[in-house]
Amino acid sequence: MTHPAAALRAMRPVKSYACAQCGREFTASDERARYCSNRCRQAAKYARLKAEKDR
């Protein structure tokens, strides 16, 4: 038996996005997606922290 949330998620359209960190194209069903991987998400986080510290 499939979970109801899984059925709803499968109905969402999949779109192509560009990663905010590396610029690589990736697909996601959530329009809030900004990064292609956890590695890019963490790299962006540390870049933001370093920029704050250097200010």
C-alpha cells in the first residue's frame, strides 16, 4: 500500500533548475529547490558565513 503523501508527490510536475552554487542543471519537484546536492548546499552555507565574518 502506497502512502497518500507519496501519491501526491508523484503528481507534482518535475522542473529543471540551475544550482545556485555550481550552476549545474538538476531536476526537482519542489519549486523551492536551490541546490543540486547537499554538498553544494553546505558549500553555499560556509561561503555565506565566511562573507559575514570578513565584513
